Amino acid sequence: MQDTFDITTIVFLALAVFVIWRLRSVLGQRTGNERPPQDPFARREQAKQPGEDNVVRLPGAANDRGEMAEVGAQARPDRWAGVAEQGSPTARGFDAIAAIEPQFDARSFLEGSRLAYEMIVTSFAAGDRKALKGLLSRDVFEGFDKAIGDRETRGEKVETTFVSIDDAKVEQVEVRGKAAQITVRFLSKLITATRDKDGKVIDGDPEAVADVVDVWTFSRTLGARDPNWLLVATESGQ
């Protein structure tokens, strides 16, 4: 029994190291303009108000690099196929990133964002601060840490089963100077429930699969030695 336990532990540790390595290859550096995130497990109590928007905006980013971006698009018109429509603001945003970092791969970024989304959601539910710290900007981590701490103080526990990510689509790409932000809309299925200190379900349903829409923004400083993107803002989508 001891040998079996040791082998299983080693296997799970190896898988964890692989997932973190994959995420580190695509997820980055904070810009210094981030705002605290919403608690993804408190949508009932924190309904979004009309006009409220906690995604950081960088005005004019898609056009800041002008002709250089358009030349890149003409040279490789299919470069962003499957991720952004040719000539769209999103494609021009990708062109602006590629003008500074020619090796940028939008498909790899999107794949990494899906991995990050699942890991962050499940780690937040489990209260795993260590796993979260390397994936979030400082401000977002502080917001998540406070939410976890408040939950612990009340004696509540969140049970979350990640069923699937049905879709992940880049909604916006903005670049200003060397600060880049990419906003992704995730459509996922989760089974989640919050229990109080007595084990009573006070939110969610442990037996029901819920459709969830989240809009997350990742950011990094282009040209920096650190290649990682970090989550800098979250909001619930429609």
C-alpha cells in the first residue's frame, strides 16, 4: 500500500509540474494599472451594475503601431486565422504585439489561457493561494486572497467540479507602448456549491451543471525577459 501511494503521489506531482510549466510559457507581467477582481463564486451577491467595467482599457492600442501592423498583416494575411478575422481590431492588436515580439503565437496564447482559466478557478475554490500567486497580478491576487480569507473566517467551503470549457474567444487586444492586454471570453460548465460551517449548501447546487461566462484580461510587458502573462482583471459575462 505504501509503494502504491508513493507512485501515485509522484505521478500527480509530475503532472502538476508539467501543467505549471505549460502555463509559465504563456502567462505574464503586470502593467501597474490593474483593478481588483470580482469574486467568481459570488455572482448572486455581486450583480454587475449597468456601465460597470473592471477590465482595464488602453485607448487606441490597436492603432498605435499603424503602418507596421498593416504591413505585417499583408505579409501574412492568414497568421491569425482561427483566432481573429483578417483586418479586425483584434487582428490589428495581434499585429501590434507581433511588431514588438515577432515570435508571438495567438493560438498558443489561447491554449495557455484555457489551462490558466481552469487552474485559477479550481485553485480559488480550493483556497490554494500558492497555485494562484504565480498566475495573478499582485492586485488580483490580493482580491482573491481576501475572498478566500473571508470564506475561511466564516467557515465556508466551496466545492467545484470543472466539467468543460465549451469556448474561449479573444474579445479584445490592446497595446500601448509595450504594455499589452488580451481579453478572453470563456464559456464553461461547472458544478459548484458553497457550504457553511455546518455543511449546509448556501449557494450553488452540488448536483447541477451550471453554464458560466467569464471575461478575463491577461497582461504583460512586451519585450521583457519574463515571457509570462498574468491575469489582471476579471468580470462575469452575459
